[in-house]
Amino acid sequence: MKVLVVNAGSSSCKYQLIEMDSNKVLCSGLAERIGLEMGKLTHKIDPDGPKEEKIVKEQPFPTHKEAIELVIALLTDPEKGVIKSKSEIYAIGHRVLHGGEAMTEPVLVDENVKKVIEDCFPLGPLHNPPNLTGIKTCEALFEGIPNVAVFDTEFGMGMPEESYMYALPYEYYERLKIRRYGFHGTSHKYIAKATAKYLGKPLKELNSITMHLGNGSSISCVKNGKCLDTSMGLTPLEGLVMGTRCGSIDPAIVPFIMEKDGLTPAEMDTLMNKKSGLAGVCGFTDMRDVHAAREKGDKRAELAFRLLVHSIKKILGAYFFELGGKVDAITFTAGIGENDNLCRAAVVEGLEAIGFKLDEKENNTRKPGARTISAADSRFPILVIPTNEELQIAETAVEVVSAKK
């Protein structure tokens, strides 16, 4: 059984074809510069295997249609293809950023689902339009193959009111649906399942805290297998300090800067989303560059690192107490969480009093797969588990389609 996972961006399209019987990625790729004068598609065959083969094609992609047509040609190529016909594909799973309150679970795409995605354009203006374009393109090019929408906000829809509501006049929730939605939901859902499996515990009994730390970062608090709270809000801007996002700030800063510098709402949004965070403080977005600068005595890089760690600790501590101290594990994941031993050590430092103790050797040793990095006498397990959003989307697509048959 094969599932195609599609993540369509405004000028790009990522994809993976997964053999579900073995969870093997048969091929993956990225089409870039869609809509520009010259596009580029990088296609990898057996990307996780010892004999990875890369094919690069450069040609114009006026729309997503031309890019996905080339993907189909590569998938079914007589010599290099991994399938004989696109009819071998059981389902297509699409990552969709925002489903609003109307979509609380993954669904088989129909006209109503497409309308909901379109209705959420104001909530996800950068992602929802291309997500919908990807769905419509696949419907046209993969006729008869079911499409499943997997919403990044789905996991957060299980939060109680006190977690997702803002203390604004209630009419703004009723009229504009202003509330905390949470993002990285597909990753947090996958890690919750993986953490439960690693601990040998039923998911419905799991209490955990997941730290998805990357260029975009968020923390999720899981109680009885469901999202109790999450750090991102109406948009992915709220919460932690990130690569280019400021995270949570005093809201009064926004009109203050706009008035003083004469910024428009769009310019202020760009400042907070693309010019702030690590980049705004020290000029770097990659933690490897931050650490290299710190070693050379760069004070701003050191400050940026401390700001990041401080923001993580604040939310980690809050969620620990939201769970009443009954935590089965805390799990690090995503680019920084999986690979940055210095960040992990700084986050856990000083938490011994409440039961978190790191095994320095394990933390500093890179190993594949899920692993424990807490000391033997740590009260709570500290885990590192690689996330796999594409596999989560593929598994979800199979579940949704199979349930309809």
C-alpha cells in the first residue's frame, strides 16, 4: 500500500511516496520556484537507503500543475520510477495549516472541506491558499485517488476553553474566531504516539510534554493522550523565541513601534515573523552558527541562546504544573531538539530539584531513533525522538480512507 504525501507551499511543493507496509520512503522531492521564470525539482530515490539517487530537473513551472505532472513522470519513469502507474497510489495525504474550528479531525476531501480551507484563508494567509491549490491539482491529476486533508491545527482542537481562549471581549471569539489553535500539531501528535509506544504505555494514559524545537518551535502539553495546552496561538508567532519569530511579547509593543516608526500592519507583521527571534538579536537563525559565534565571544549570540532557553523553560515549567507534576516523560524533537545537545543541556539545567536529571554522556552522544538521555536516578524520563510528520500524515490518510470503504 503506497501513500503520496504532499505539502504545497506558495512557490514550492514537497512530497514523499511511502510504502506503508514497511514505512519505507520510496522517493521524496521538492519542486521550487513555482511561478517564476525557471523552476527546479530535486527528486530523491530511496532517500533513506544506502543507494540514494538524486535527479535534478530545471524547467519552468508556471503553476503547481506543471510541477506535479513532472513528479508523476518521475514516479512512473520506465527506468527510474518506483511505481508502474499512479493507480498504485492508495491515497494522497495533504498537510493543511489551518482548519479553524470546523475541522477537528482529518477528513476525506470534498467540496465542503475545500470551502472550509478557503474560509480559513484569513487565519492562514501564507499557507492555506497553496495548500488548497495542491489539493485541487492532485484531484485533477490523480483522478479517482482519494485525497485526505490533515490539519496542523487538529491536535490543538482538543484543548479546554481555559487553554484556548484569550481574555479579549468575547465577541471577537464569536465573530472572528480569535482563539489559540496551536500548530505543529501533526508533529506533536506523532511524538505523543511515539512517546507512549517507547514507554510501553497506552496513549490514552500518557501525560507528557513535547518540545518541537526548530526554526519554528512550539511546546505541547499532553494529558491522557490529548492536547491540554500548546504554546502557539492564533498564529505560529506566539510562544517560544524562534529562528526569525519573536514569540510572545507585550502586545503594547506592536502599536508603540508602529506609531514611532510609521509601520503598516503588514510591515509590523513582517518585522515580528521574519526579522525577529534569533535573527533579530544576533543575526543568525541556525543554532550551529549561534554556537560558533558564542565560542568566539559574541555577546549577542550568547544573549540569543539564553533568550531561547529562557522561553523554553518558562513554558516547560508551566506545563509541568498544569499536569500536577504527573509527567511520564518530556520529549525533545525536531531539528534543534534532536541534534543540539547544548540546548537540551541548558534547558534541563537546574531542574534536578523537580526530578529532571540529564545523563551528560547520553546527551552528548548521537544515536539514531528514539532514546533516553536522562540519568538513571532521574525521577522523570527525558527522551529524544525524531519526528516524522510525513509518516503521520500517511498513516492518517490510510485510516481515513479505510474507514470510508
